[in-house]
Amino acid sequence: MKVVLGLNAVFHDSSAALLVDGRLRVIAEEERPSRVRHAKRAGVDNTPILPYLAIDEALREAGLDFSRVDEVAYSFDPAARFAALGRVPGDPDIPAGDYGTPEGERRFRDFILLTGSLLEARYGRKVPVRFIPHHDCHMAAAYHSCPWDEAALLCVDGIGEDDTCTWGRWRGGALEKLGRLEYPHSLGFLWERVTQWAGLTPNLDEGTTMAMAAYGDPARFRAALRRVMEPLPDGTFRVDPALARFRAPDVKGFEELLGPRRRAQEPLLWQGTDRRHADAAAALQELTEELLCGLARRVRREAGLPNLALAGGVTLNCLGNNAVARSGAFDGVWAFPAAKDCGTAFGAACLADGKARREEWLHAYRGPAPAAGATAKALAEARLEAPAQGDGALIARSAELLEQGKVVAWFEGAPETGPRALCHRSLLADPRDAAMRDRLNREVKHRQLFRPYGPVAREEDADEFFDIPPGLRRACRFMLAAVPVKARAKSRIAAVVHGDGTTRPQLVTKSSHPRLHALLGEFGKRTGTPVLVNTSFNDREPIVDSPAHALATFQRTAIDALVLEDRLLVKG
Ligand SMILES: [Fe+2]
């Protein structure tokens, strides 16, 4: 038996993946058990914070201990990063000792190289650590989960070692890189900086920026943003480092172009006479779609293959994925559910193994399932009683509660890998009245009122409600594409129609999620609308992980009912 442990710990979204004899067994994300969003903050001194909880959970799920691990694959190459120092241009005003400075980069490299020793100190065993280029890991993860034996690959994120965007193909059993962009030409960092300018938290609130885009006019800041990041005729783009200043602590360049940054106490301007923040978000979204389509066309020409697998944090931009599919550059577009750095642990393990098998993901429930007896134990500790029930009774009662306007939390089996809750750790609600969106934002999730929600529907009902471009259907199994809601369906599912008329559906099949498929059928029988609101089971925290987290979040929030595996709890 050959066991490869993939690790992502270089920036954030730390994770561990286990490959046993070339097959993926589990991907565990550190933020779930640690309850720290994204696991940690990116920083030159933070790489020794390894995802020990995720490693332990992954080993438990696979029934292994660390003594069985043959090799560790780390999704970053510190030597390649250090070699780029000096070649990659510096930014003005980088804080002393930070990324991009010789002393900062030296510490960053040296701390990463401690990984083997840190693991030895914790587990009492020395295991070889292989460092693998970050974007190779993103692309390998996308390939090994995709539906095709050969695929074009495109990775777009903030930064790997020094690359910000890499493309290539998987052909003849190997990864072949065809092109790349280097720092500072980073679309991921542009999103972080506009998010920061809008007074939100970079690397956390980009979804809020994207949601605001629906309410803005891209014309106002179109020219300004193109001064920071200029699309080029060859399908790539170029950044003006003096304006972007990606490594400076402030956003002076963006203030020059977009006006003063928003301070924490000021309102977000997305409606009324001044929609400044929404207008900037709209221009950014428009530019992003143009750039992603330009890259896709270039990758199609160079890779010469009809299907594309996407990876990297920027490919969580659901409208961007829709634009790529509609550009017609590719017949099929696969969006990898763990597109952010958490997925690179899987890619690193695949590349280190050398004989990893590609298996299309028909679902994303790749996390470690709760230990046997965890539900009963959590209920006992919370002094709650809820008898186990058969699926029929549980589903019928849940549909009844949903029809009554209750918010029902759904907790089941192994957690989703990646940022989307796909009905193993979800909140469900009736989508027919837009007031449900407001209630969820106001009372349950405590988010801005313009934040949208996505639906879950059965795959066979999708065409009744959504306009999904050919080639993008698979992305809709994982809430990775924003697609137009059909005109005649808008009033039927008003709570999940965003300001631009789109939504981000999850499509389930009888085999991918039998209980949800049945629940949708039951809700449809009652209401004529076999669709539910689906959002993550959390309240300003990582998605719940264990039955104990589920009970705690259920008890301290305005969630009305909880399906906890085969139990049902209903408040008051
Ligand atoms: Fe990345």
C-alpha cells in the first residue's frame, strides 16, 4: 500500500489530502475543526502553522496512522519562489520584512523548509517531503476530478510562487505547462484590493464584492480599472504596479482612480444616488469576465483540446465561469469544487504519487465524516433528545416545516470539500417569496441585505427554472456557475433571483444526494415548486463540521429546525 499525504499550508485554507494507492480517500480542511476562517492569515511567518487537526481527521477517516504515510507532498516550492526574488519587480512601500523583501522572502522559504521537522516532532517519524509548484497542484487537482481523459487547464489565483495565472493541458498521462503570467499581473490580487478599498476584508469578502456588482453600472469605473489592469490582444493582461501596489498596506492607487476608500463605519454604497462601491464592483466583474474569456480563447488555441478544467480561487467567480462557457471557446467546462488553495493538497498528492487515477467527481462530499456515535454523544452532551427516524417520516416532516416558512438546517455524513455548502451542511428554506432572502440575511446569517442566495433543485427540473449553457451543467452540480433564471420562473423562486436576474444553482441527482432528491420531490408535491433555498450552515463562522457544532449553531441562531443525520429537532 502506498500512502501519500498532500498538504496545503503555505498561505491560507490549510488542508490535508490522503491518496491511498493512487486513489483519493479524503480531503480535510483545517478551518472546519479549528473554527478559524480560512485556517490562518497568509504571512511570511505563518507557514509553521500546519493543519494538524486536518491531518489527524484525514488519517482517522482513512483508518491509518502517520506511520503508514510514505511521502508528504507540499503544494508550494520554496526554492522556486526564492529564485524569483529580484526577477519579479518590487512594489512601492512594502513593509520591512514582508513578502517581496529579501529578508521576508528568506524567512518565508526557511520556515516552509521546516515542515518535515515539524511533522517529525509531532508524529515521531521522519517522512520525505516533496515541494511541488503551487499552480501545478491547482491544475492537477482540477484534472484528477474532471470528466475527461485529456483536458486543457487554466489556473487563476492571487499568486503561487511567482505565477498568478498558468495554463496547460493534461495529455498522455502528464501535465504540460504552456504559458504563465507572473506577479504583479494578478487578477486574484485585484479582487482583494478592490474589496479592501470598499472597506471589506480581503480574502474573505470577495463574495460580497461580487454580489454588489449586480447593482452597479460598470461604465463609471470601466476606464479607471483598465488603467490598473489592461487587457492585451494576446488574451493576457498587464498590471500597472504603481497603481496596483499589491503589496503595500494601503490602497492609494485605487483611491486615485475610484475615490476615497470606505472606512468601516461608512455605509456600503450600492443603491440610491451614489452607488460608488457597487459601480466599482460592476466594473471589476465586467473586466474579470473579459479577461477570463480572453485567457480561455488563448488556452483553447494553445492546448488544442475541446474541454477545459478550471482551478484557482478566481474560478469561484460564478459569473466568470458562465462567461467562459458562453464564449464558446470550449465544448465543456469543469469547475473544480475546491478551487481555492484547500484543493492543492489533493493536487500535490496526485503529482507526488505519479500514478494517481482520474475519477470524475459526481459529488463533493470528500471530507472526513463524523466518528461513529458522534451524533448520539453530541445530543447527550447538549441534554437534548431526538429519536432516530426513517427517511420517509423525516423527509415528509421536513417538507411540511419548509412549506410553513421554517428555516431547516440539514446535516448529513461527510462534509463538502470547498467553500460551497451542498446539502450535507446546509440551511434550507422556501424560495417562493423574496421575503425569505431578507429574513435569512437579517435574522439568520447576519449579512448585508443585498447578499443573494442560491437554490438547490433536482437535475431533471433544471431546465424549467434555469438557462444553463451547454457544457456548464456539471459546474451547476457544485454551485460554481451563475446562470440566468428563466423569465417565467422568476416569480416562482423569487428568494433566489439576484439583482441581475441570475442565480447559482446546485443540481442534485438520486445518486448524488438521495435524501435531498426525495425532499425536493416532497416539497414540490406540496407547493408545485421542487426547489429550495440552499445556503451554508453557519453564521459568520466556518461551515459547521461536527454534530456538536451543528447543535451549537442551531441553538444560538434563529434556525427553526435541524435534521441531524436521522434525527429531527424543532424549536418551540
Ligand atoms: Fe492558489
